[in-house]
Amino acid sequence: MTPSRSLGGGPELERIFIGVAWPYANGPFHIGHLMGAYLPGDIFARYHRLRGNEVLMVSGSDMHGTPVLVTAEKLGVGPEEVARRFDAVNREAFRQLGVSFDLFTSTHTPLHERTVHELFLTLLRNGFIDRRTEEYPYCPKHARFLPDRYVTGTCPNCENPEARGDECDRCGRTLQSRELQAPRCALCGSSAEFRPSEHFFLRLDKLAEPVERYLADKNYWRPNVITFTQNFRKGGLRVTPITRDLEWGIPIPLDGYPNKRFYVWFEAVAGYLSASREWALREGDPDAWRRFWEEPAPVRAYYFVGKDNIYHHTIFWPAILLGLGGLKLPYDVPANEWLVVGGGKISKSRSPGEDVSLPAMLKEYPADLIRFYAALLAPQNHDTEFQWEEFRQVTDQVLANQWGNLVQRLLVFAREKYAGRIPEPPPGWTPHGSALGGRLKDLHEQLTSEYEAVHLKEALELTFTEVREANRRFHDAHPWNAEDADRRRTIYEGIWFVKTAAVWLAPVLPTSSGEVFRMLGFSGPPGRGAWEKATEPPPPGQELGEVHPLYPRSGKPTATVPVPATAAPSNGSVGPATSEAAPLEIRAARVLHVEPHPSADRLYRLEVDVGPLGARTLVAGLRPYLPPEALQGQMILLLANLQPRTIRSVTSHGMLLAAEAGSSVALLHPPPDATPGELVTGVKEPARSISLEELERTPLRVGRVLGPTTTEGCRVALDPEELAVPGRWVPGENVVVRTFLDRPGVGEVVAFARARPAVPDPTVAPGAKVR
């Protein structure tokens, strides 16, 4: 759905308000925070700024939440010290990641306190707040009432024994302390008693009818948001307490309540309004906030949150706004699911394995690599498992090898062949007559629709599908051997695509998209209004900037293992391993069953028959490329001695081998009469298991045999490289070649069957990676 783009008169633009959930300032943010709310909000804001729309994106640190108090007590310091410390840490992480808030503030400001008081008194005056006395958890050992985070017990929904008094981390259900089974004090473990205390309550029951009218047309929300919201509505909207027995937080603006403070969720959602007012003051126009908030302003308000905050943004905050009257309600709440590590939700206090905090990750990886992984694997539809191996593999194999490699190859070629300038297209060429022009226009419309619907992962995957197709076009055109007119068209249209794709990717990859624009000779990165001009061809003759790798090889350094050249008998068979290269045990296997991975949008779970070795489970990243029926029953090549790897809670026992083929992949097949389990390499006995790191030190690629062969071997083209390969092979056919990173120009053919290589699909371009 593409909304109307009109503010009335003048350019057809929109105003977009973006509120991003307020995180507790009790520890450093982690990759789960980034995936869940902050990066999606930033991508959406950057897209709308590229369109030329007026955007206001705000958030801030929640300084008053009880998690801050819990951390302060553990550290033996005051809550304000803890909150200010982590507020500073997290602001710096957002700065390094390029999260483009118009204002990131905190709940510990005089303006925020004043705004909360105004909202409270208005709701009280309008009859939507009253006083009630109810029983609340109390710790007799500490002689104090226990706020929600100070109470733990068993969740009544999923029986998690470590649920808290406000929510359950396991099932995501919002709770009240009284609902917990066997509630106890989180500080000392004593059983909690329930004692009476007077508090203020929001009369959600009186606001139920307008809330229902508001929700009636929200069928365009994400399915998970609709489901969560419907579940909360089933029992009717209940009267909800909005104050707590605390001494840290915003006080009640009435006499007689010195030891009570506002419930964090009442004041935190009010932060969207207070932050907007603070932004207006900083802009020098105190009333500027009104054009994003007051009816009937033509504004769409989006709130980016995690799934545990859905209720507060689809019911609680809209109810408050309805009780106040005259303010814009949320248009969409595109909430994500959770990122998990080791099967459990990531939290600041529970991060098993390697450190996934943003400060730690930023010490080792460029911001755009972190942003890319977080955007590509964002848990839009289901909880998603974070894995370091996948992080390093995706950023290397997808971002660097596909996009970064395309940019560098095109621009280096252009600099060498056309005196450092964008070439002139061949005579008679026109943008409208080019097939690429129509393709870019259609794709641009698709991407615009995806972004407008907040389908951010879909937009990124669509872009990278086209990046793979652009690589295929470049390979197939062979510009290094082409006539001048064909070469000019290939390079000019390739640069045209790179310029367009840099705009498409700018919301996700702002730093490297800016670098691409500078390499193309533009004075700065894609700016306001660049989206509408994205598909315009680049200016012929423009001087190119300095070209450099966009993404130097990422990941933690691994030890380099010397790998000398290997020898093979002249008949093409392979004898015993004669080098330090890891042995490859490649076998024929038949796919018995294919199903989507239960917690990954890009993966399949396969059951394969490996003959005498039995059935094995594989995980393969083929869902963007092949439907299940293209795999079911197929004979494949299996790297059988790869160490088992658990990928999103499913253990993969080997690797299906396939070659990149532009926008698709090509499976590698054994001979037609091969049987499941048959060895198709020269390994005589099952080889020792090898790690993925060992495999990556000698990567597999598709090569095309250049003839004639000699007794010493032949040359194999990887385009534009050539390798010396031992053995006798058929000129013109494709072969799978093992390359050695520390021995340029040397390779060996692998995947044999009866002294013949496994021949990849002839349409696969030489140089394509096999994995």
C-alpha cells in the first residue's frame, strides 16, 4: 500500500513522525535492540528523507525504569549515576552506527516531567484517572513495596519460573505481579506478601469503545502485531495502575504522595510528545512540534518497538491520546520479534557466548556491516537466532562479495579503460531504448511499495537479488574481450545500476552508499530527494573518484595455514592428499524432504539420503532462489566431512554444494547413475572432519577449461583470472576448482566421479563461488 503523498499545495510530500521505543539506561545496548527497533526506525526515516518528506524521529533513554534501580543496587551506586553512565555509552553507539535521530533525549529532563504532569492532570480532569486502594507485593525482609521488576515468579501462561512482575521474557506476555505463581522478592528470594496501597489508575475500561473504533481499520498491521493486540483485547480493557511505591522517577503533581512515582510505561510513552516539544525548542520554533501532533495535520505516525512493547503502543498509548483528545494516533506499529542467543532472549544481563553489545561489536566491525546483518536478518515475522558464524559469513559472502565486488570491478575497469571517467554510451544508445531502463523503473516502483508498507527486509532482499543479476550481466558480457560499443554499453549501464542501487541501499548502508557516490564522482552521498532521481542515468564523462574496496574482508583474523600446490595424476584421478589443504569428502546424496526452516526466512531444512551413511539433516540458504519442488528428489553433491553446525537451532550435518548464477543458484549434481553415498572425490576413506574456517581458506569456484591440455595440465579461466590446474580436462567445459588464497595462479579440480569432474551448469559464469 502506497499512501497519498500530499500536504496540500506545492510539492506532493508527507510528514512522517517516527517514535522509537525508549530503552532502559541500565546497560549497553546490544544487537537485539538494534534489530528490534532502532535500525528499522532509522532505515524508514532515511528512506522518507531520501523521498524529500519531512521526518521527525525521536527517542531517548528511559532513566526511571525499575531495571535502572535493580542495576544500581547491584553496583552499589545511585540510580542517576547508572542512568547517566549508560545513556552516554548508548548515545555513542548510536552515533557510530549512524542512527539518525532528530532528537535522542532522556526521561530525566524538566520538560519531560512537565509534559507527564500535564498529561496526568488533563486525563484526571477528563475523568479517565481515579484513585483506588489495592494490594501490592511487599517484602517483609526489606520492609518495602516491590515494584514489578523486583518481583519474580512462575508465569501463568508458559510456566517460566523466572517471569517478572511486569512481563515474561519467554512468552512475551505482559503481566501484573499478582498473576505470578509463587511470587518472591528478586533481591532476597523471600516470599512476597500482598498489602494495601493507594494508587492512581487509568480507566482503560472507559476508553475501550474509542480504542475499538481506532483499531477497526488496522488490518494492514503486521500479523504478529494484530495477533498480540487481539489477545490483549479478549478479556476487555482493564483499569490499569499508573503509579508505583518508589522514590526514583517523576513525582505525582498532587499533595500527599511523597513516596509515589509514575509507572515507567505511563511516563515513557509520554516521552514521544515531550521529545517532540524539546526538538521544537532546540530548532528555535517552540510550536514546530504541533505540525506532527495536532489534528488534522496530514501526518503518519509510526512507532518502532519490540514485541514485548506491542500492547503499550497499540492499546495503552492510543487510549491515553484518545483521553487527551486532538492528538495524532499511531498509524502503524511495525513491531519486530526477538533476537535470541542460545535459544534465549538477549538481555543486558544475559548474553551467552561472545559479547553482542553494540560497543563491543563496533570495536571489531564497521557500522555498515553490523547494519546490513541486522537489516537482512531482522526478526520481522518470528524470533531469530544470532550466530557469529552467520554474521561473518553473510557480511563477507553477500555484502562484500556481491555488492562490494561489483562496485570495485566496474569502477576499476572504467578507470583503466576510460581515463578515469564514466564512459560515453555507444552511438545511438538512449536510456528509454535500454532494457535496463525499464527494469530499473519497475524495480524502483516495487521497492517504493515495499518501503511504504514497512517491508524493510523484503526491500533489501529485492535489491540484492538485482545485485546478483547485475553481477551475472557483467560476467556474461565479458567486457574485457568485447568490441568497443558493447564494452561501453556494458560499463555505462553497469555504472548506471551501481548509482541506482547505491540510492536503494542508502537507508541501510549510509556510509558505504556515500562512498559509492564519491567513487562515482559525486560531491556527496545521496541526499534529500535522491529517491525520485535514483533511476536517472549517470552523467557521461564525469570524473570518477578514487576506487577502493568498500568492505575489506571482515571477521576475526584466523591463522594462515600454508597450502602448497597439489599434484594430480594426468588421467584426472586424485591420489592421497599431498598438501596441508583440508581434505574434502564429497559424496552423492538424494534430497528426501524439504521444508522451510522454522525460524529463518532464507533457509531450508533438508533431509538427505547418503546411502550407507544413513539420512542426514542439512540447512541450506536456498529459499530466496529455489522453490521446494526444485530440490525435492534431486541428486546433489554433499560436502560430508564438514563439522556439524547448529544454525538457528537446527544442526546441519554437511553442506549442499551449489554455484552462484546471477540472481539464482545452480545445484551441482553427480553423474546420472550415481548412487546415494557414492564418493565423488579421490578420497579413499572417510576424511577427517573440517571446520568452515578451513574450507574458506581454500574456496571453491567455477572455472572454464581453456584448451588444449598438456601432460602438465591446463589453464582454467575464472574471469578475469586464470589458474594453472593439473590433469586432463575438456576445453570449454566448466569445472569446480579449489583455489588457494596464499598461492595465486594455482588451483586443482575437485568433485570427481569416475575420473571426470562434476560439471556445473554451463550457464554459470566462470569465477562464480561454490558453497
